Amino acid sequence: MLKIGVFGVGHLGKIHVKLLQNIEHYELVGFYDPNNFNAEKVSQELGVKRFTDFDELIAAIDVADIVTPTSTHFEVASRAIEARKHIFIEKPLASNMAEARQLVDKVAAKGVKAQVGHVERFNPAFLAVKNIELQPMFIETHRLAMFNPRGTDVSVVLDLMIHDIDVILSIVPSKVKAIHASGVSIVSTTPDIANARIEFENGCVANVTASRLSLKNMRKTRIFQPNAYVSIDFLEKKSEIVRISEAAEKGIGSFEINMGDERGKKYILFEKSDAPPVNSIQMELSLFAESILQNKREEVTIEDGYNAMEIAYRISDAIEERIAEL
């Protein structure tokens, strides 16, 4: 049993507190949040002990669940790591690349486990297609959200697009070769709408769009690869696979196409992947506990979090360079 404490009980932190009360591997010791209004409300509603002394909570736990604003990630995580506590930390890993690099190094030096909260890795729609062989050559993503002031302390690239960056990096086994991007700031001081073209050394290209000023919410990824098309709807938690085959397959919807000449007939097969009924946040927290107890690799390592941040910053830099050219 791992003793865990939550740091930050805003919107997402409160969800973590609720879920941690029902995850078998954890004993929720309490939480720390300097915001009296949030803290008192959560303590009364959920019956969880509030710690007013940061170091007292650190001393009482094995795992620190860091759900504070991004600007405080480095300080909170550093203090936890120095005390040799395992950390689960929400994305983005830190406020800047220098801080992120230091956290990666601190984790390695202290020998603790660290997982970054890239929750879309545990989305049922994404889990449903992980059992097929993905060989993406073109990826298109749209992550659109209606405006919400929460999260505007960072650009849309670090707030929303980074989810898709992490997913893309997890399925493309190649290094990034080039990045082209553009973006617009409308209501914030940083870009609210952004588009990036990420080119990989193996020839794969990803076209990634994110907006936090949309009239509707959308979180879709389309993967194109030899003889197959994979559609993932992260919002609706549905996925579909369309394949081209030499023959029809029993139990799978299909229709026949005549290729003409000597190429004969082929079949387009439509398959809807069954999405496992899981709570993504609960799953990522549970698997982190297993990685600690069984001493195995974390599902989303701190290096994964760093790599996603690095690409996000390269996109942000490309946007700034493009704006400067105008």
C-alpha cells in the first residue's frame, strides 16, 4: 500500500482526490492547497484531511500527486524528489525546458519513479487501437475547445496540442526532422489557435491543429498508413479501422471494389474497435502505483513528458518566428 498526498485541489486535483479514495494500491493521506476556499470546500465535501504545512504532508507520504498550476510544478516536484518521494505530475512537466531538464535529472539522481499525466494515452478510444499494428505515414489531429479561462496561463500548444504531440510521439518510431507552425493570439497573450506540421525522419508527417476558441469541442485523430486508415475520437471514445484486403473477412462489414485491368477485386473492410470501459485518470494513477510496487517502467515516463514539451516549445518557437516575419 502506497501513502499518497495530492498537491493542488482545483478542478483536476479534486477529481484526483475522489478517484484516489477508491484505488486499491493507495492510501490517501491528505492534500495540500494554499487556496483556503478550495481547500475547505474539498475537505468538507470529500472528508479528506487538509494539510496546511507542505513539508508535513511530504514527510507523511510515499507518492506526491502534483496537480498544481504549471508555474509551480518545478518547486513542488523538486521538493518532493529531494525528499525521495515518487511523483505523479500533470502535464506540461514544467514552465520551461530548463526546469523540465532539471526535473528529469533530479528523478534519475534520486532513483524515484515519475509519471507525467498525459491522460489521452489511457483514453478508451486510443486503447482500443493499440492491439493493431500502427505504421503511420500521415497523421491529422484536431483538438478544439470552447473558451475556458482555466489553462490560459500557457499557450494553446502547451495546454491542448501537447496531448496530441505526446500521442503522436508514442506511435511514430522516429525522430522529428522538421517543424513548421503558425498561430494566432486572440484573447490571451499567447497563441489561442495553432497549427503545426511535424515531419519525421522516417517520412511520416503529422498535421496538428489546436484551438481554445471553437464553437464546439472536438478531439479527433486520423492515422493513414499502408492499406489502412484509423480514426480515433478521443471525445466520444470511439475508434474505427478501415482496411483494404484481398478478401472479405467473416464478421466484418465490407464492400467490394473492382480495381480494373488485371488488378482484380479488393475489399474495403470497416471495423469498429471496442473501447474498454475505463476511467482514464483512474487507470493512469493505478498503473503508476503498479510501476512503483513492481519496479517496472512507468507508462508515461518523465522523459516522455520532456520530449512532448520539447516538441511543443519547438512549435511555439516556430510560431514566434513566423509572426516576426510578418
